[in-house]
Amino acid sequence: MISRETYFILLYAWIALAVIIFFVLLKVTAPYGRHTTSSWGPLIPNRWAWFFMELPVLFIFSWFFFWGTATKTAPEYVFYALFMLHYIRRVFIFPFQLKDNGKRMPVVIVVIALFFNFSNGFFNGYWLGTLSEPYPLSWFTDWRFILGLILFFTGMYINISSDQIVLNLRKGGKKGYYIPYGGLFKYVSSPNLMGEIIEWIGWAVMSWSLPAFSFAIWTMANLIPRSLDHQRWYRKRFPGYPPERKAIIPFLW
């Protein structure tokens, strides 16, 4: 068990690291998915890489949440359930939907993702499980909970529906890459990433805690540069790519 003071020192350092990573990723393209390269070391199958790097957060977050000494009320269990809802899909459904045609991911990316998931699971699980004051039942009618819940499910819907559009591009055993159309792809190149950002901003607003906002900050630090990489990739690969599409924020960026 660590003190509140030590916890927040670590948390502020964690947030500062996210800011640094954001600027690094603006210069360096993370080598997974369509950007995979063998120059980053050994590779493992894409599907299993996603499974194994996301799986531990289910246990880490749950351990610190349930074994913590703080009194837990209904709102905390809602925060827990929504966190798990996202990651159960990410671990047990998403990897096995991938039509990756033998794609592989560098082991170093899996290791980095494991470090992130352990840290994120710790900071949020330890906060809700040990350090947080109990949320009153009246929190369910607080504007922050209501707005956060709306954002969370809006983001989740955008994320899942956009992923499905991409998955459908390879129906019938088709291989290769294609320009996705439909949904919010009309406005941005990566609506699935935009949806995930909205989702975790919603979770942060809903719980109104610094650890939750640190998760949202990390999500943006990772996915905003990723969306810019996707935008450049699409435009380079497809000369007729819709010029009006932005990378991550409709009409703006």
C-alpha cells in the first residue's frame, strides 16, 4: 500500500510522460497495423498480440478495485462495469474479428502496451479501490455523471460501428486495403479512434477524477498521432482519397 502523496507524485509523472509520448509519436510512427515493420525486432501474430497485451488490465484493474480498502458505492461499481465492458470486448471479441491475413506485430509494441495497461489499471483501480471518497447515490443525477455517460456510450458506438465498417471491407476473403466509406468516415479518416477518445473522456467526466483524466490524456496522446499517421498513409496510398476528410476532428483537424 502506498501513501496518497506518493500516489499523486507517480500520477503526475505518468501524465507528464503522456505529454512526452504525444510529441514523440508526432515524429515516430508506431509500427503496428498498416504501419508494421520488421525493423523493430521480432514479430508475433497480430490477433494474439492484441489479446495478450490487453488481457492483463482486466485483472489488474479488478484486483486493485476489489482489494482496496475504500468503501464502494453504486457509482463506483458503474465506473468499474463500464471500464470492464470496453476491455472485455477489446480482449475477447475485437482480436478475433480481425481479418489480418497473417499480419504480425513487433513484440516491443506488445511490451509497451503491457506497461501502459498495467500502469493505467493500477492508477484507476487503486484510486477507486483505496483512495477515493465514496460517491453518493446522488452522483447518478449529477450533470457530470449524465454527460459522461452520454459521451461514453456515444464514443463506444462510434468506435464499434467504425471498426465494423473497416472489417466489412474484407468480406468474402478480400485482401489488401480499401478506402472506407459510410458513417463518420465521411468526415474523418479514423472515426474509430475518435470514438475511443470520446469514450474515455466520457469515463473521466463521469468519475471526475484525475486518474480517469490521465487515462483520457493517454488515449489522446496515443490516438491523435495515430490518426495523423493514418491520414498520411491513406493519402499516399490512394491518390483519389477524399480531400475533405480530416484526420480525427470533423472539419478541423
